[in-house]
Amino acid sequence: MSGRTQKSGAEDLVTRTRAAVWHPCTQMKQLEALPPLAIARGEGAWLIDTDGRRYFDAISSWWVNLFGHCNPRINAAITDQLGKIEHVMLAGATHAPVVELSERLGKLTGLGHAFYGSDGASATEIALKMSAHFWRNAGQAEKNGFISLQNGYHGETVGALSVTDIPLFKDTYAPLLRPSVQVPTPDARQAEPGESADAFALRCAAALEAHLAEHAATTAAFILEPLVQGAAGMAMYHPIYLTRARELCDQYQVHLIADEIAVGFGRTGTMFAIEQAPALPPHPPGIRPDFICLSKGLTGGYLPLSAVLTTDAVYAAFYGDATARGFLHSHSYTGNPLACRAALAVLDIFASDPVLADNRLKSSAMTKALAEVAAHKRVRHFRQRGMIWAFDVADTGPDFANRFHLAALALGVFIRPIGNTVYLMPPYAVTPDELNWLAAQVLQALQRSLAIN
């Protein structure tokens, strides 16, 4: 006998989670009034709770799910790997999935020697440490400072939080963090009236140049989220900023770290957001960063995995006889075979299916379907980039995010606004009919949440 009174499946699981689980990014007391969904399974773009209710996963389970829940091809790859080897340490051993994944990521990014972590913040830590260690190995140990964008987010471990600029996450832990410098964000919402997004981006790049001109000798790297700053409320900016950042980092001998954790694997319309940077004559469009950080969609939302790829020049700086010259960073599950097989299955889907072309059609149709939302009198800065949509809602109270969340849940949609910003980032498995339905529910949720403001 458990001693628990009989409850529905959802009520029972919520009671137990409040007693035993510390949920991430959550004030636990709020679970009394805003309980979490008790999810039992998933199908495509849908989450299904323990009582059989269905919710559309409009934010891809924190932006990780690409091809739907319980995708048969990813399931099959993981199941096949289970019959071979579940894990072996990557120090002193290797295995086929991690080698093949590294080779394929190298071809996709133009970078090489993939180093694996468990999550996005781990990837940021790896890239920052690699950059500073590179300069130390190159005899320039004084180059150990970092630059990031205002309102940028790169994770919540100590190193990653040092280059993050979201006060809610950062202020409490300020005494633990290493100082870094934030330069103006090219977030197009901050442009002056009449100023174009590209002109504003170039004006912000001029501030980056001014800082580098004075501090390049002590700066290791500039880290940014290409095109979309997620935690800043899906702040979107003109790709000319990426082109100019690459030029300036080359000019002042500073590494450029592309944090594609949230925006990689097709989310912005191209495989990687950096591909949308305008051409640098005589080079074609797109830039090559010195480091690229990948996670989230890398395994299609299945298993924790991140990767950092870098240039041959960076790798060569660590190569030698002295152990201390090597990159002495690890975790026990580095390059886990199951996670690598999931990632390989994701890349197989991209290779065999017209994912990006299909997404372009879906994104165009969804933008049209959201026209009434975009025209709403309280909506500001409606914006879209690839399979990401966002808009800000004016004149809301501090509880708007919770009101909208609850209104959407009542309509069968799982959305978690960021402050007064509502965003949609559905799995690519979404159908055109589901997108039309989703647009209608978003409008209704907006109207309901504002009616009780």
C-alpha cells in the first residue's frame, strides 16, 4: 500500500514531482498555482498527458525537437545502437558513431575535430576554454578576455554565465563570475525610427570595432548567437552584422565563436544561421567562425549532446608532446554512442528529405496565417526568421506570460512566453493544417489573456 489517496494520473504525478523533483528555471512555489504538465507520451508535434489530453508542442520542448516526438527513424537508430555498445569512455577508446558524426559535422560546418559535451552550456564552456588556452599556447596568455552581445544568452554554468547578459539569470551569481564585456546588440527592435535593420546592425558593429581597437591585445574571443538571440525574447538582427563581426575579428586577431546551439540545424531557414551572412568579396555568402557550438536539435530532442568544432589552426596549437599543452577537459559521457546515433539519424533525415525546402513553404504559410495576430492593436515587432515566429505584446502586466500560458493550455497548446514576448518554434514535423490551427489558437489565447489584463 502506498498510503496515497486515489488521484487522476496527472494529479498524482504532479503531487509527486513537487515533493521530489527540483524543476529547472522554476520558482517551485509557483507550481502550486501553475502545475506542470504530466506528460506520458508524445506523437509528432503533440504531447499527451497521463489523462490522455493532447497539447501541441509549440516550442519544441525548449527548442530541441526537430522531427517530432517518437520519430521512428531516430527510434530505430537508438534501438540498433543499444544492441552494440551503450557507452565507452572516449579517453583511450573510440567508436564508429562518434567518428562518423565528427566527419559529417566537419563537412557541414567547414570546421573539424569535434569535441563533445553534454549540453549547450557545456559547449560554451569548451569553446571559451579552448580559445583562451589557444592564446596561452601561442605565447599570448594575456589574451583571455571575452566579448558578447548585450542581452545575449550562452548558458548557466559559471563560464557560460560570465558571457551571458540576462540579469535574471546572472545577477545572483555575479560574485562567482569572471568579468566580460558586452557590446551593443544589433536587435532590430532597438533601431531608431526610420533606421533600417542593416544600418542599425552596422552602427552596432562600429561599437564592436571601437572596443576591439582598444582591447584586442587582451581579448581572446567574441561570442554571439547568430541572427536570433533566444532568451532576449527572440531578438532578431540583420545578417550583415555577422559579416562585419568576422571582418573585425580577423583584423584584430580575435576568435569568433558562433553559438548555434538554439539556431542551428535549420531553425533559421538554413542549416546554420552563419550561412546567411552576406558575401565577403571575394568569398561567397556565409562566414566560417573559429568555433561553432552545437546542441539542442543536434539529436532531434532525444538525448543530451553538444559539440564544438574549430579550425585546424586552433587544433594544431594544442598538438605536441607536453600533456599540459593538450586540452584537458572531459566528462564521463563524452561522445556517448547512443546520443551520436541519434544525431546521425537526424543528419540522415536532413540528407534524404527536403527538410529546408519544406520548411520554407511552411514558414511562408504560417506567417500568412498569423496575419491577424501581427495586425492586433497590442502586438509590436511581429517578426519571423525561418521556423521561428515572435511578437511583443504592449501594455501587459507582470503576469502576462503566465496568463498567456494558461490560456494556450486551455486551447491545447504548450507555449511559454518570455516576459511579454510570445514566440513559436514548432517541430519541423508539423503539418500545414496543424500550422493553420496553431495560428488560430495563438490569436484566441492572445485575446483571452488580454481580456483579463
